[in-house]
Amino acid sequence: MAFLLACALLFSAASACLPREKQAPKELDLSGTSITVWDVSQPAVAGAPDYSAETARVVAEFEKDHGVKVDLRLVSRQDISLLLAGKSPGTGVSLVYSTEWPFVPAGLPGSPGLADPAAYVDSAAAYWTKDGAMLAAPAYVHWVSAVSTAAPDKTTPATACIPGSAAFLKSALDYPSGGWDPDNVVTYLAWVKETYGTPPQDPLAAWQDGAVQTLFPVTPYLYQWLRDSGGRPVTLSPEAGPRNEPGVYYTVPGYLVLAGEEPYRTCAAKLAVVLAANLGRWAARAIGGLPAAMADAAVFQVDSRFSDAERSALIQAVYAGTLRVPAAADFLYAEAIEDTVSEDVSQFLSGKTTEAELSQSIREASQKHTKP
Amino acid sequence: MLVISLAVAALGASSGKPPAFLAEDEPREPLMPSPEPVRRHDVYDLKSRLKELGLYAGPVDEVYDVAAVAAVKEFQRQYWLADTGIVDDGTWRALAHGVERPLRPVAGPPPEGTFSIEVDTEKLALTLMVDGSPWRTYPVAAGRWDTKTPVGEWKIVEKGFAEGGPFGARWMGLDVPWGGYGIHGTNMPWTIGGYYSIGCIRMFNEDVSEVFDLVAVGTLVKVTGYRPELDFTLALRPGSASPEVVALQEALRKQGFDTGRCDGRFGAATEARVKEVARLYGLSSSSQVVPVTVLRLLGLR
């Protein structure tokens, strides 16, 4: 009897060591879940699909596939910025588009498994990765570059900058070698003034009239407008900054999950990936954005209307890129500085104020808007 | 009477005189001959009718001059009126004699749904829509070339029974922010189908009464067609109210950035969309005034 018992014990112990058949993790049942999503309008672009119609179709398919209800609202980018900066309630929003100038809102709830980094272009995934986890589903690479056209009468080409652009300072200072230290800001602006002179009052008119050959900074949306509005060919012509910053700056707009509880979080995460891919494809076709999803690289190659050389330059610049999404505090600090000194910057570049006056103005703004 | 009053109240109508801002533009005092020629808006309508009747051959303008007075006197004689040259209600009624509203089938009961109005000043037609589909169309008179009917998306803000005269049987005031405009009847039915008013939309009295009974205060009125020459060199900023703002709102909507109703009021929604477009296209968005670059982007300059 004791022998039998001992054998039974030995057998059960041995069985315990045998590999068990793995049980698949239980998929969360999302049926019946209802979430609210904030997205944005995209401009109507000739020859490109209607973004709102595409998005509505994609959402309807998602609802049907998962048995969920999605309340999709098109809001302004300002509404989104206020929501993410914590300056408006926006209660009940589970998923939101980051806008083209993303930042990580304070207290963003984590969404484990939100997106698989391997499915995305490395730099797009890295842009949104913190502590090993992706914070958003990346949609596309929103690049910023100089853009040129042939000089109509082959005279010395002129370059015009657009100092009021949201990308003007960001494209030079959002690098480790740059930074928003007042000295860096002034140094950069002095370089712009020396290199490019006084910016035209109406850069688009100057472009259309042939008074300038190169414009910067140009976003994908402006590039599409320049390409479609004038008769002259337009090409990307990246120019390095004063500290050899790459000629192509970029952000990676994406979809952020705000819901912290299940099943809303999982539902929002799944939809985030779908919406991001949808926007990435639209961006490739409409404005020459580079889709973040590897699976959509072909859309960029075939439908972006760039030349081979332009596509190559963009892809190389982006693939080697090391930019990261800023934290809310850093982003809002930079925005506050930009807003406060925009008039002073214009005055300086127009030659109406000195470098010393500009420097003082920026220092005062910096002191007023200290980072929390 | 109680039922009628309740019905009137339900449709948001008031009885009595049209609002002052409309009345100023449509004089009700008799038109008197004077040693110095009188300039009045309705003289244009008068001279048009006299010309139609073969009694006047001079220029059709707003001046009640000697030739126009003579033509009126001749008309009055032909219509057994005292040939004073004074154009009073009696003379206006006589001038309208023989002008008939085109016959049409009697309208059946209106369908269920939400009413709205669309006015096309090129076609000089007002269409009553039900849930976005056209139900019935009426001929109208619109603003003259120098006083065009404002293009935009308006709402009926007041309704009332007029006492006849230039407003005819009914009037419906619109919320155009830069002036007093409305839809009303007329005592000059010969003007329907032409460009005669200083911006209001005139209808035959029978037609305006029909529309009046069906629509309520708050009904959307969309006016399309001829616009005055727009001037985008003027600064557009929050608080502006002008035809240029309507064009800006329409251009934003066409680009995919809806500001709501294109009502010519540069409010918070329009400001937000202008800044959004500026920021999206990498243009300056800090100024209160709409940047010329944004106007250029939208195809307005």
C-alpha cells in the first residue's frame, strides 16, 4: 500500500513537470461596448479620397466586426489640444487624434499592447515609445522641409522663410543639439536672418509671383497646396540647419487611448490601430505623408506623387530619425515661448529690432513660462 | 379667432407693423411731385411700370422728375383717378391692376418634415424644401444690381402680418447681421421676376401667405446667386460681419473645415477654423486678423 502510494506520488510529481498544452489567453469580449472618439477634419484634396467618408466607413466596419458602438466626433484641433493639455473637460473621450503637433499628456493611462512596434517604421514606433511601451498608434510621418521650384528667369535663387509657421522654431530647436534655451533661440534666429534675409510679408504671393525660389518650413499640407495651385514644378529640397540639424524635421501624429478601464481601453486600442492605418493611407495619397505602418509603405511608393529622388530623401531622413514625442510640459513651454515672442521674432527678422532686444524678450518670456 | 391666434403664436408670428429696420427702406408715405425732383427708391419700380404701360420713355431711375410726374398724371386720368401726380395707395393699387400671379395647381397638404427655404437670386426663385427635398417653387423679386440680396445662410427671426403697402400681406425678417432684410409680399406685383428691391425678397401676396403659414421662426433660409464685389483687402477679424465673412466661411467649409452656418458673423467657430487652417498649412496663426496667406490658400485672394 505504501509502495502504491509512493508510486502515485512520484507519478503526479513527474506529470507536473511535463509541459502542459498552452491555453490561449482569453480575448476580452467587447460586444456591447460603447466609446467616444475625437478625430479631425482633413482638407478636401483634388484626386485624393474624402477622409471623412473613408473614416466613417472604417468605423462602421469596426463596429460590425466587434459588436461595439463608436461615437465618432469631428472636432477642431484646438479642442483636442485643450483636452490633452488638461484645459477642457472632454469627459468620456476614450480615443483621440493627437493632431499634427503631438505631445504626451500628463497622466496618460498606459495601454499595454496598444500597438506592435514591429508593425511600424522604426522611427515612427520609436517616436511614441517610452519605457518600452508604445503610447499611441502612429499614423504617418508628418515631415517638414524646404521646398523649391525652378527660378523662372534663372536669377540668383531667393529663399523665404515663414516665421509664423508652427514648424519654424520647432524644426530647429526640437533636437538634443538645439533645445529651447533662450541663447539657442536667438542664435538660430540670427542665423536665419543672416542666411535668408527679411521674410516677405506674404510668402505665398512671393512664391506665386516668382520672387522666391525656396520656401521653408513647408508642411505636407502646404506642399500639396504649392504643388496644386501653381504652374511650376515643386520639389523637396531639405536644407541643414546651423548645427547640422537634418533638413527634414518630422512629427508622427497618432491616436491616443485615454480610457483607463476595460473593456473601453481595449476597444479604443484596437480602433486606434485601425484609424491610424486609415489616416496613414490617406496622408500618403493626399499630402505625401509617409505611412507609419510598414504594410502601407507601398501606398507611399505608388500614390504619393513624389519623384523617386524625393521619396528616397524622405525615407532616408525619416528612417534615420531620432525624434521623440515631447512631454506635455516641454511642448506647452515651447508653444508659450513661440506665442509670446512671435511679434518680436517678426520685428527682428525684418530688421526693426536688434539681436539684443530680441534676446531680452525671449529671456523674459522664458522666465514667465517656467516649466512645471 | 382664438384658434387663429393660437396658430399664429405657435408659428412665432406677431401681428402689426414690420420692424423699423425694414420700414426705413420701404417708404410708405405718398410720393409727391415737387419743384425739385425727389429721389426715392420706389420711383425705380414706378418708372418700370409706367414704361411697361407705354406711358414713360425716359431713364428708369430713382428720380421723380417732371417726365415721371406727367406719366403718372396720364395714368391717373386713364384710371379715373384724380390726376394730381401724387402716388398714394390708390395709385399703387391701380398700377398693379392687370398684373396677375401665374396660375398654378392648388397645393395639396404639405408633407411631414422639417421646412427650409432656398432662394436663388439668379433664377429669381424661392423653393420651399421639406427635409432637404424641394416641395414647391415660387417666383420672387430680388435686390437690384447695386443693392443685391445678401447671399448666405440665414434664419427667420421674426414674422408678422403686414398692413399692405410695400410689404404686402406678410413679412418674415432674416438675421442678416449687416442690415435689415426679409421675405415679404408687395403692392408692386409687376416687379416679381426682376431685380427691384434694395435687398429684400419680394413675393406675390398669395405666395408669401402660403409660405408664411408653413414655416416658423428659426427656419433656415439659404440664399445663393449674385453677390456684390467682395473686397478682401479689408481686415477680417473676430466681430466682423460682412459678405466677405460669408465667403470665408463657405471657403473654409469647402476645404473641409465647417464653421456651422455661413451667416457672415466672424465668431468663435470661424476664428477657430481659420487658426486651424493656418496652423495646419504652416502659416502664421497668431494674428487676430485673418492673414492674407490664409485668404490666398482658400482662393479668396
